[in-house]
Amino acid sequence: MSILSLFKKILPFIKPYKWLLIATLCLTLIGSVMAQVNAYILRYTVDELTVITQNPDPMQQGARLLLIISIILIAKELIYAAIQFGQKFYGEKLRIFISRDFAQLVVDKILSYRMAFYTASNNESGKLQTRIDMGISSLTRLVRNFFIDILPLFANALLALIAMFNANVWVGLVSLSIIPIYFYVSNLQAKRLSGFRRSLRNYRETKSNAIISIINSITVIKSFTREPLEADKHEKIQFDMTENQMKTRHTSFMFDSIKSMLEQVGVVVVIILTAFFVLNGTMSIGAIMFHIMLFGNVTSPIRQLHRIYDEINDALIYSESFFEIMEADDEKETSGSYIPSELKGNIELKNVDFTYPNGTKALHNVSMTIPANTITALVGLSGAGKSTVVNLLDKFYQPQSGKILLDNVDLMEYDTNWLRNNIGLVLQRNHIFHGSIKENILYGKPNATDDEVFLAAKKAHIHDQVMELPKGYDSEANLLSGGQQQRISIARMFLKNPPIIFLDEPTASLDAIATQEIKNSLDAIKKDRTVIIISHSISQIIDAENVVVMDKGRVMEQGTHEQLYAQNGKYHEIFSAMASSLNLDKISDTLNDQQ
């Protein structure tokens, strides 16, 4: 990405604040003019003092001159301070507003992307977080550099050059000749550093992703006492990152030394040249200080411009990945426009194939029928493709081939938001948001009343436990146990009250009593709805009116429990293994002994 293309991307974000921009530019221009005042006053002072020293009584005239000059300089500094304050304040206000707009827009963007975007190997959460944070930081710093730093520096250098040319063309040419050489060296430096910067960006993304992975996996890490292993992994990233940073600094310092030498050579040439003109009588002594100060007004901004130019090149690296996220239009979630007046819930999959973004093929020519207002159990070993079917039915992903029909209409034609508002999803491990228990339940229906929230919690058998907490429903949901959090997610689904329900191991993390309580509640909500349940629980499977048996991404059998068990096929094998794992013979003997 070039600097020009980057500014073209930033420009739409600046346009809404054009008056802030104009105010900043006006103050910048005024401040740049005032920055040259000192050089003129110094020249005038030196020349006047040279004349005054030839008079019989120089102290009185000198004191008067110094008083006038002091008043002028103090007044100028007061005005200049006010102008600088306004220019920096408006520039910083512009930066803050644009930073806010960038941050909001990127959130809006990523919320609109399909699920495949997040499951791509290059879009892990730590990497995305780093790209977004560093991207916004770099871009807003770029806005600050341009409107608060670059413009005043560039204007100061330009006006100083004009003043030098106006005073003496030859001295002006010397100053002007330094600039292209300086920028050539800076550009060469940027090219040398670009590779290091890109590598550093990758290291930062990997580091951020690794830290998030450690936090999410801390229980497993500690249970296996693998802290040293994880520390070693992180140490390698840190050492690689350090080596990269040292190479970057080595290159930067080498080029900085070259540019400092160029600047000092320029100063020497200006001094020699101006001294020559003083000696041949074409310049006054004050002109020496005048030109040296103006030359400083040229080189000092140029030196600062290099620093900013270096930051701009750094921003370019992070802007590339940031705008990749911002402009990933092909990742936007698709939606149809069809909204039926009535949703019955007849679902049919026809010859569906699906492969995840990471290349894993999950479904092979899958066909199944899920009648409306019935309970369908998806049965199979882990990795059979059961959860993938639910993901496709919720339009989280799209099949590569085949069709999914809902009430004889292609699922892709449905309005996605409307469809999901009519589907309830309870996973084996549901996400609990930061916030209160009440806020988490209300996620199912934001405008629900307190009575509706309490009723949903009672159906999920969590109300009594919540009321025992010191803050009740205002307690932090993240402080609950895993089983309690699962009940909160189920209460959320009860509140939503959708006509289609997908249950993916909804009671897997609950104890036996809680499982039975939740099962009773789920049995109540299953009535007159289309329900798909994924479960390794025999009781849940037996209750289903329709059973679909899957294995390695393929549908092996479909029918009722009795029909499939009698076939002595895959279902018989799985069901027998479930029954055996429960040790039903011993359970039966125990119950018979109690009777």
C-alpha cells in the first residue's frame, strides 16, 4: 500500500470533519508564518547593535532597543502559544473523532462477516485483535502526524526556504539541495526496514494469539503441569521478535547517522557561504545569524519529517492488514429476502456436501428429512458431522453443493436475521457475556419484562439458585459454575421461545439431577415445535420420533428408534455401546433390590 492510496482510504473518514480540518490548516499557516519572526528580529537586532556600538553612549539606545524587541518577542510568543494550542487541540479532536469512527466501523464490519471468516486459520482471535488494535493506533497516529505535526513542519520549512531565497539565492540553493538528498536517504531507509516491519507485525500477531491461547487453556496447562513448555514456546517468539527489533534499530541508527552528517555539512556550507558574503560586503553580520537560524528552521522540520515518515511507513504495514479486515466484502454474510407468513418447520437436506475453510470435509452427499413439529435426534460418534448439520441449518455456513429446504423453500432465499430469530440454539458449551445474570437471559429477548425473565429462569431450574445469591439477578454471570451457566443459556432460549430448536448436547455439563430437571423443561418446550437434538443420552434419543444416524460425514440410517434398532446396523451398534457404558444390568439389579 502506497502513502497516496492510504490517504485515499482515510479521506472519507476526514470529510465529515472538514471544518475542524480547515480550522487546523488556518492555524497551521498562521503559526508557520510567526515561527519565522525570530530570525528576522535576530538579524535586525544584530545589525542595529552593530551600529549602536559605534555611538558615544550605546547603553541608552541599546537598552531601548532591547526593551522594544523583548516586548515584541513576548507578545509574539503569547500569540504563538495560543495558535499552537488551537492547532493542536483541533488536530487532536480530529484524531479522536476519526479513531472513534474507525473503531466503530470495524466492529460493524466484523459483525457482518460470515462464520467462515472467523474459522479461517489466518483469522484467529489473537491475530484479529492485534490487526485491529495496531491498525487503528497506526491510522490515528498517521492523522495526528499529518494534521498536527507534518503540516506545521512542512509549512515552517517552506516559509524558511522562501525567506532564505528572498535574502540570498545561493544560500537558499544550498538549503534546498539538502532536502532531496535527505529524503532519498530516508526513502532508502524505509525500503530496508519494510521487511523487518512486516515480520514484526507477524510476530506481534503470533504473540497476541499465543497469550490468548494460554489464558483460554490455563486449566489444561496447569493440570498437565506444562507451564515450562508454554513458557518456552513464548520465549522463542520473544527472542525471534527481539532479534528482528535489533536488526530494525541497527538499520535505523545507521541511516540516522548519515542524515545527521548531511545536516551538519549543510550548516558548515551555510556558515562559510554567508561569511564570504559578509567579507565581500554584500551581507551584514546579522545575516549570518539570520541564515543559520533559517537553515535550522529548514533542517529541524526535515529531521522531524523523517521521524514522521518512518512512522507513516510503519503505519502502512499495519494499515494493510487492517484494511484487509475492513474491505473483506467477499466475507459478508449473505441473506435472502424471503419471509414467510407462517413457519411450519419441515426441513430437508438433498445431496449436501460441505468442507470447512481449513480444508476439512465434514459432509459427503448428505440427505435427510426432518418433519415439522417432531423431535429428530442426530446420532453418531464424534466427528460424524452432526454439529455441522446444525451449523448449516442456522446459515452459519453454506454448503458447497446440494440444497437445504425449509418448508420447500431453499434456505438461502430466507432472510437470515428473520430465520435466526425463529431458531433457538443451545450448545454443549454456551457463551456467557460479561454482565449480570439478568442481562444474559435478556439476550434471548431484549424487551422482555422481569416476570418473563423469572419465568424463563424457573423453566431452566436456575431461579431459586439465583435468588440465593447476594445480588440476585444483578450478580455477575461469569461467577456461576459451568452447570449454572448452561442453565442461563437454556433460560435465554426459553425466553426467545422459537418455533425451531437445535439442541447440541444441552445437558452435557450438568449433574444427574439438573439433567433430569432440564430434560423435563425441554420436554415441555419441545411440544409443537421442530426440534433437532444431538445427544449421547439414551433418554433423549429414545424420546425422539425420528432418528438420523451419521458416520464420517454420511447419513447411514434414518427412522424411528424401534425400526433402526431392529435393523441391527450402525444405530444398533451405537445404542448398544451407550447402554453398555451405563452398566444397565447393575443399575437394574440395584433398583430391583430396593423394591
